[in-house]
Amino acid sequence: MGSLGLAYLGVFVGAGLVVIGAGMGIGKLSGSALEGAARQPEALSALQTMMIIPAAMIEGLGLLALVTVLLAALTLNKGVPSANPAPAAAEATK
């Protein structure tokens, strides 16, 4: 049971790190765009356009990581024994 718990811990710590990294990436991207807009206000529309694609890619990476964590957690759940016996096993004992 200990190794299964460590597997869950590893999955969710990894997911947390990916989400934190994605948040920091979007924050740095937004901060740099705002600094550029403060220096050259006439370039604001060009900066916004150039910022949207990388921000979407970073968010996509975060979403992909969360889907991967969900799939890993569901796969780990298959290794957990059930508290209820299977219906076929219950009828076989009668």
C-alpha cells in the first residue's frame, strides 16, 4: 500500500509543479507585454497579438498536464482492491 501512496503523491506533486510553472510563465509573459506597452503605447495592439499565441500554448500545456494527472490517477485506481466483492464472485460462493 505504501508504494501506491507514493505513486499518488508523485503524480499530484508533478501536476502541481506544472501548473505553478504555467502560471509563472503566463505571469512573466503578461508582465513583459505590459512593460513594452508602457514604453511604447502605440505598439499595444501588436504586443497583444504577439502575446495571445504563447499564452494559449502555455495554458494548453497546463491543461494537458491536468488531463495526464487525471488519467494517471484513474490508472492507479485500478490497482486499489475493491471493498465490495464482484457480483460473479458473490454468486459463486452461494
